[in-house]
Amino acid sequence: MRILLTNDDGYDAPGMRVLRKIAEALSDEIIVVAPAKEQSGASRSLTLHDPIRLNQHSDTEYSVEGTPTDCVMMALNYLFKDNPPDLILSGVNRGGNLGEDVLYSGTVAAASEGTLLGVRSIALSQCILDADQIYWDTAEELAPGIIKKLLDLDWGEGTLMNINFPSVAVADVKGTVVTRQGKRDLSNLLIDARVDARGRDYFWLGYRPSPGTPGLGDDLHAVAAGEVSVTPLNLNLTATALMDSIAKSLD
């Protein structure tokens, strides 16, 4: 199995080192194409108005001066076009990608692009409660076994997997559960208005949503309970249940 590694925290991020160890437990054929610098919150943005530059670190490893989506596109359509990967692993993200995070996340975006291009893709994130205590070992030790089980299944078309590891030591993990995408309380967005030295206004966004009250079966609930959350995500966003009623209204 040929595995492509990418992320949104950057080529040299601690989570990439963890991802390498996870991949090495699954295969000895690993390629890396990751952003040259952090791209958190980039979602599925593309670099269309600036050149994309490649930095080659070896025959199988590159960093890209662009977004996570750029990285996957360059890997599959240019760098390794003649020998594409069988699996894409994106992460391990420094912090969870839960609830509405999946719409903003560059980690999930890289897995989405891989899925769109026909390669099974998995986003992996290590949740954090204390920045001074990150349980990277939890993702490193548990991810290979979970990935192996997922790869034995038929996901269907247009589906990726989003895995979040709780902020606890491996011994304290309560289990692994299948979850749906949850929803946070988004009322805590802070817009900090400031003025620069030339008298021009500028702003900092402080995005710190609270968990709210997640329901049983949500990804947010699972990691709060010390469980690994596995959420299958579909690329097709059509609200199918509404189509008939809308069609009747427009007839």
C-alpha cells in the first residue's frame, strides 16, 4: 500500500512526525507532500493568484508553498501522477476537528480533495485541553489499528473518514465509537478592533466556540467522554430530504 501524508500544520509540524510513525505501522511505501508553513483554517481554498512553489526534501518528500488542497492536487496530478497513492492520511492535526470545524479545517480539506480525486482518505486529529500536555501517543498507538479496520470496509463513493482522538492518555481511552458531526455554541466569536500606527483600522478574530451541550452520538460528545470519534463524512452536501417538497413548490 502506497500512502500519501499531508496536513495543514506544516511540513515540520509535530503532528507530521506522529503521522509518519502511524504510516510506518501500515506500510513501507510512504510519500509526503505537505504545506511549507501552517495553513490552519484554510479549508478547501486553492492558490489561484500566486505561483505555487515546491521544495524537494527527497525523492518522496516535498513541501508546497500553498494550501493543503494544493498539496493533494500537486501530489496526485503532478508529482506522483504515474504512481499515485492508495491511501491519503491527513494530520495529525494539533487540536480537534469536530462539529463545524470540518468546514474550516485544512486537515479535513486535504482528505476531501483526495476523496474527490478517487483516493480513500482519512483526516486525523489529536484533541487538546491543555497546550502543555498533548497526548500525541494516543493517536500514534491507536490510529494504525483503527485505520486497518476501516480499510476493510467499502466506504462507497465520495466518503472520507474523520478521526478525532481524545485528550487523554492511551490507558484512559474509553473506546472507539462511530459518530455524527456535532455542533458547537458559536456565540463566542470575538472581533477585536484595533488601530495601527498609521491610523488604519484592523481586526483580530478570536474564534473560541464552546462545546455547548453535545448530544449522545456526536463527535463532540465522544471526545469529551474520552472516546475516539470516527465520523464518516460525505462530499455531496445536497439536502436530499428537501428535494421533493421544493420540487412540488416550484412546479
